[in-house]
Amino acid sequence: LETNLVQPSTGTTLTLGASGDTVDVPSGATLDVTGATVSGLTTGKILQVTTNSHATRFVTSSTSFVAATGYTVAITPSATSSKIFIIHSSQGDNEASGRIMYATFYRTISGGSATHIGGDAEGIAQVYSDSGRAQAPLTISMLDSPSTTSEVTYQVYIRTQSGGSGGQVSLNNNEGAGHFTAFEVSG
């Protein structure tokens, strides 16, 4: 049977097959449900994964969050209902006793400006020591709902508690590779 349109003869419901049957969409075919309401599908499946590694130390003395150059990952969601799980791992360094390094995430949707999505002014992770310099593994993650099918870029931002030349903090001080991964999760 070949046709361009199938409609129910009565009512508004079209049934394909009977209970227990499988409706097969061949490999390479596209099932386009744009603008449709789809119910009964399982959510929470991983649809795609993108990752980026970066190995350059980033240093700042800013008391406001600044973009950690190179610590980004981009992903283009396949549906506006998708959620994006992001995880970044590297190393944080407060570089002096009593100083705090704060880390967070910002999101930029293609053509837009960066938006802070990782908590409040203290971000979502800190590195601190009151008895000397602290270099510690730093892993931050969150689940985001960007509600778009445009490319989304996530970036790590850091800041220090105290500014000036004596207030510097750094990301990836030992210059090992930092890893940033984004997973698209079906909504």
C-alpha cells in the first residue's frame, strides 16, 4: 500500500495494528511529529552525547563570574522537550589560604547572550582551605531544560571571593585535561 495520507473514516482516532503488534519504521526513515502531541512514549532515554576536552590553565582575579576560556561544550537538542544533562570535571585551585574559588555554568542559545544557570552568586561548587593553598578535583553537573532546538553552548565560569592581584584563583592549574560532556535526555 502506498499513499500520502491516511485518515480515520469516522471520529478522530487512527489505529495502526492491534494490541501486541509492532509498527516498524525502517532504518533511515524519519518519523516527523513536529507540532503533534505524542503520548505514551518512554522518556528519559539518552538521545545524543557531545564532549569536549581542554587542557589549558585558566586564571582570574575577578569577583564576578568570568568565562573559563575553552571550557565549553555545544549540543543541538532534537526536541524542545529534551533536557540536557551536563557534567564538567577538572581541577580547582584557590591559590592561597582563606580564599574561595567558585564555579558555575552559563548557557548560550545560538545567537543569544550567556545566561547563568548554575545556582546563585556562589555557583554550584567551591574550592576552599583555611590552612593553605587547596588544589582539588572539581566535578560539577546539572540537568537543564533549554526548551530549544537551536544549538546550545554550555561554559564553565569561575570567580574569586576577593579581587585584586592577591585574589587569583584558577581552573585546571596542573594543566591536565578538563572534560565537559552534554547528554540530551528525551523529555
